[in-house]
Amino acid sequence: MKNNAATPGPKSRKKTKRLYHTLALLSVGCLFTLVVILIQPFRSTNFWLADQLFESETPSPNIVVAGIDDTTLETYGRWSEWPRSLHAQAIDNLSAAKAKVIAYDVLFFDDSVDDQVLAEAMAEAGNVVLAMSGSVRIPDTKSVVTYRQMERPTALLEQAMSGAGHANMNPDRDGKVRRIEMVIRDSAGNAYPAFSLSILHTLFSMPLPQEYPIQGHELHVVNREIPVDSSYDLRVNFSADTSQLAYISYGDIISGNFDPSIVKGKIVLIGMTATGDVDVWAVPTKNGKIPGTFIHALAIDTILRERYLTEAGTGTTLLTLLILVGITGLALPRIGVKWGVALVGGLFVAYVGVVFINFDKGHILNLLYPLSMLPVLLVSSIVCIILIQQSDDRFVKDLFGRYVSPQVAKEILTMADSSELKLGGETREVSVLFADIRGFTEMSERMSPGEVVGMLNTFLPVVIEKVLENGGMVNKFAGDNIMAVWNAPQSQSDHARLAVKAAWEAQQAVAALSQADPSLPKAQFGIGINSGKVLAGNVGSPGRVEYTVIGDSVNLASRICSVAPGGEVWIGPDTYQQAKEFLEVEAKAPQTLKGKAERVTLYHVTGCQ
């Protein structure tokens, strides 16, 4: 007979563990990817990480900010009380200084008695751009940001201006402005360019288009391909240092007290910079807020220097995550924790380097999700290793228990844990059982090796089962012979009774098995039991240790087994004395046993409780 239910070999078990480990990491990685792609949690944190990539750069020299600052307000009074003739005077002075574009980041939507004067100055200059503003944003409309209405300059000023653009700011969820809509619409569907875009059209003496189609995520205007998203958002490059922008106090422009060379041939952006003004915004590169005029200046600088930034789309982030999942999922199960940490650390540093390189090229990769996933996968791998190790421990104990008894396996592992696994033992009183098949040698000669093994695998488990059910330790196998011990390594006060009970039940079970299946060989066990003092412990050599019991009491149990007839249980005198109240026996005539100088009275067990 051949047992086909073989335990997987070391290689197949190793491959199975590695496969499960890999599948677990791939599952965790794919689940992580699914969650972050669909939900996109911690977006503000991701924004903040990307903000740290900006490095200070010198802005375009063609932009000048004319600030309506504290000094200007002290000189000319409250802004709401200014006559617009002051602006006309400023435009005349800037025109005389040959400014290329004069752009007002302030709203002139209320009529004034001075509008005629201002309009004449604007018309004379021919390069004045005014701001407008969308009012009441309509949610959940088309991809283009839409407002119910536009607050426009007065009719007189609108006729005199060279262009106009919206000055709206729409911060991200964390309150910081990172992008400007290059185009917005009103509820009637009319398109309006951004203030910065209108300024550039005036700079290049190009008329504003009627429509702004996007081709390949790019807006073709002012002879440039400006990358935008489906909402026409331009990611402003805040690398340009606003502190290095040319700056003039607007009061000096009104009075004409400024160096004309500063504004000659340049864009002059006029806007509020005074303390306490409401047109201030948080941006990625500043701890505080900056006036909106500087943000428009940076948007213009981004387009003039073509230092565009594009954010990685969902597809790029998804592909990045899947690549990292694939690398770690396939590699971590094949290397140890130490190299796993090194691999994840290397991937972490490498990805940060890739992010910096791409940022210099104008591409913003997602920092948070890939860098968060790597430690998640590493921790998951370590958890898998721990679980696999625990599984291995259980497997070893189970496998160990197939070769030695569970009690011995437990005792050996306990001693190993406490560094006590060494040669030596202790004197204990035990009960020892020997059982072997009568006539086994003759039966083996008539049977093939396969039939012999099949017979042993049929009958031995019956005896072993009863030994284990009664708390015994199966200590050794020797062909058809079984040796079992009670009260070692674990203490059992009624070890003699348990040993006899196991033997009695085993004989009954063997007889029942033979009666139930007449085709089985006629196998009968002779069982002998003896109790007494032995040395219990580890014997052998430092390289090969076995837990067993040795002593004269063990030898006597073996001798009793050798004289016990098949199908019977014979016990020694010490076993009888300890368990007699539970037994029915038939005393045998004193026996002469090998190795014993005196004859020994043995007992044939005829009943057991």
C-alpha cells in the first residue's frame, strides 16, 4: 500500500508560502491603489508636499508691480474717495515713460464723474487693461467655470480700454491659490479670458479670440501652447520670487516721481498692496498671504518664461502605484526583512528623486500616495513574514509530532526556549507499555513489503490512538513494536491505571477491527506493562538527542511484552499494586524472565475500569 497523501516537500511548501506572501502584498497594494484613486484622501497633504518642491527663481524682468500701498493711501486718502482723475494722471505718466501695458487689478464698475477724463487717458494710451470679476459661481455646470454674471467696467471705460480679463481666484481645499482659470463663462455662455491672459494679448498686440478651444490639454493663445486642464486651469509656477519683482509705489507714478526706465517696454500691474486689504491670498511658497496682484504677475511670468507646470493625471498616478506594487509584491517575499527595508528605502529615495527631476521639467507627480504605499507594503510584508513564521512553528510542531509524541515535542520545544535542551535527565516513576504483533516475522515472510507496511499502517494507529486518548506518550517505534510511557515528561498521578486502560481498550479495538473486516491479516498484539523508577530525559550525543526513559523497569516491561500471548495484556507487580482497585486480573505463576535473577509474578488483565 502506498500513501498518496504525502506532505509537500520543502521546495513546494516554500513556493506555496512565497506565492501566498506575494498574493497578499499584491492584494494590499491593489486595494490601497483602488482606495486612493477613487477617494483621493488627504489631498491637502498631497498639495503641501508638492508645495515643498518650489525653489526660488528670478522672475521675468518685464513685469513691474505698482502697489497702491500704505504710503499712497496716506498721500491721497481713502481709496473709495479717490477721484479717477488721479488714475488718468498715472496713465499719462506711464505712457510718457513708454510702459508697454498698463493693467489695473482694481474694479471700475461704478460710474464716476471723472470717467470721461479717465477714458480719454486710456484711449490716448491705447494699452490699458482692466479687471472684471465673475459674481456668484454656478456649481456643477460644464467643465468651464461659470458665473451667473460678470461685474464689468463702466460702459465709458470699457469703450476706451484695450482689453479686460477676469481677476477671480479660486483656492484649493486648503485655502491656497495654486491655479488660475484661463477662461471662464457667464450664464449666457460668453467666454472671458483671465486678467493675465488679456494683458499678454495686449503685450503682443494680438486681439482676443472669440473662442478658446483646448487641443490635447493645451490652450493655443499668444503664440504659445499653454497646458491647462478641462476647466482651463493653469497651474501657476510659484518658483518666481515675488520679492524680486520690480516694484513702484503707485503714489510715485501719480506724482511722476519715478525712474521711467523701470517701466519702459514693460507690463505695469497696478493693484492693492496696502495693509489690511481684502485682496490677499495664501499661496504655496509663503507662510502668510500675498496681494492678488502678485499672483497675476506670477501667472504672467509663468507664461512669458514658459515655465509651465502640469500635474500628473489619474492614469499616471495609477500606473506609478501599480509599478511599485509589482516591484515590491514580487521582490519582498523573496528577500529577508533587512533587504526588504533596503529595497523599500531605495524605492522611496528613487521616487523622490524622480519627482524632483520631473518637477524641474514642469511635471508634478503625486508624492503622497506612492510614498505612503511603500511603508504600507513593507509593514504588510513584515506581518506576512510573522504570520508565515507562526504557521511554520505550527507546522514544525505538527511535523515533529509525527515523529515523536506531542508531549515529547512540547517538552523539547519548552526546553529549547529556556536553553535547557542538553543531555541528562531526572529520576521519575513511570508506567511503560510495550506492544508488538505476535508472529510478525512469519507474516512478513508471506507478504510483500507493501502489504507489510499496509498492515502496520492499519493496526498500529489503533493502538496509538488509545495510548494518546489515555494521556500516554508514544516514545518509540521499532518495526511492529510500540513503546509508550506515562508520567513523563508530564506528571500523571494515576499513570499505572491509564497505561492499563489504554492497553485494554487497544486490544478490544484491534479485535473489533479484525472482526469487522475479515480480509485483514490476523494480527494480534501482545502487550506488557510495568511501573517503576527510571531515568527520564535526553540521551544520545550533542549532535543527536532523543528524549526517552531508561532503566530496569523499562527492561522488565519489554520482557513482560515478550511473554504475553497475542490479544492479552500482562502487567508487572508494581503496576498491579498501583491500579488493582480498577482492574480484574488473573495472577500467573511466577515467571522466569531474561535479565531477572528472581522469578516475577505477572498478572493477566481480564477487565479494566
